[in-house]
Amino acid sequence: MVDEKHETEEGKLGLFGRINLFYRQVVAELRKVVWPTQKQLTTYTAVVFVFVGFIIAVVSILDVALTKIVFWIFG
């Protein structure tokens, strides 16, 4: 649902007024964010690195296996 107040405000505002409104809305939304603690951030980062490493390993193993199968069939 569109907020009619902002819709009418935007119609009356110029370019800099709209930019200012956008900036204020962004700041208001960022204040609602629950930021992680340093310990949580470290944990999340480690989980991402482990997951990416696991996916790299799986793709590498599949690549080597499929390469050997293709060379065995064609080569």
C-alpha cells in the first residue's frame, strides 16, 4: 500500500527535496536494523568460508571425475 502522505509530498518536492526525503527514509530504516555482535559476525564469516570451501571441493571432485570419464570415453 502506497503511503498517500509521501505520495503527495513527493509531488510537491523538487529534486533536492526528494533526495533529502530518500536519505531520511534510508537512515530511518537503518536504525531498525539489528546489527550482529563481533562474535556473531566472526561465526557467520567462518560458516560462509567453510561452506564455500565445501562447495569448491565438491565441484572440483565432480570436475575431475567427469574429465576422467570423458577422456575414457573419447580418448
